[in-house]
Amino acid sequence: MTFSRVGPLIVKGNMKILAGKYKGRNFYMPSGIRPTQNIFRAAVFDILGHDLKGLSLLELYAGSGAISMEAISRGVSSSVMVEHDPKNAQVIRENCDLLGIDLGGAHSLIQADALATIKRLSADKLCFDVVFLDPPYGLKLAKKTLKVLKANDILHPQSFVVAQYDRMDSFEIPDGFSIITHRHYGASYLMILQKVSGA
């Protein structure tokens, strides 16, 4: 695997697609971000299931696009990756090109602020089956993002919200959601919520 031509990047040798169509393929990691580690991604998809055919995914604070690429590999029908940083967004484009993922069709990248994008998607009446968020630590963005998700209807009935966050970003479970699991991996916490039918 060679280095990308886009700015100063690091390539994590252990950052691979874990299962599905692209199993074992490496992908690029932008320098200076905290990657979603393999053990964390494995836990998420062990809970959500390995066959994602027919589901739609929204990945907020996408970073390298690792979650979306894993989901696409496992058969997710459509995905939207949201990343504000232009360097990271370019790495996502390169990763998708590396794997042969077309960003012009069922899968797309939005280079914009995550909270503003949620509101825009709601205005466009788009809904998703799974929303994943892994915001930068120390800014309490997980709590803010959950509030914005609650206030903007972009979730199908029984949709899942998967949040990775640090211990300083504590929050109450929004009304209309139930906890599927709450786990601890080193400095990171994983919480998976499900929208209650009719909420």
C-alpha cells in the first residue's frame, strides 16, 4: 500500500475492512485524528448485524469514512458521510476511490458541519436506519448532536443511533429512545440507542 498524495497522511497498517465485500482491504487515515479502532468497529457491527442489505446509514464526523466503508462492504444500500474538515474529506474521497466506491450514486460525501447538515437533511425529508456519530473529544459534541437529532426527524421507526464519545461527554438518553447497549473501550464509550416505534 502506498501513501496518498494528499497532504501529510499516516497509513495505519492495522486499519482494515473487517468483513464483507472489501474484507482485508487497507484504507488511509488522515493525520491528527483519532481512528475508530478495529475492536470498536467490530463491536458495533456485531450488535447491528453483519447483513445490512436494504439499510441506509448516516455517518457524522466521518473522519476517514471507516464506519461507512465497513457498512458498504457489508451491503448497506445507501450511505451519507458528513465531514467538515477539507483534508479529512479528501481522504474519504481517496478511500472510496481506493475501494471502488462510487460517491455519485447511492453513497455520498457532504463536506459541511454535522449539526447544520442534520437540519438540512430533515428539511429535505431524508431519513436513515442507522446514524453513527464519533465527534472530536472534549467538546461535548455527542450531547449536542443527540439533541439536534431528537429535534430533527431524520430517523425511520426503530432506527439505531450509535455514539462514540469520551467520559466527559455525559448525556441523558433523549425521550423516544431506548438503550440497546452501553460499553467502555479504553478512553472511549459506545452507546447504541434505538428509536421507539411511534416516537
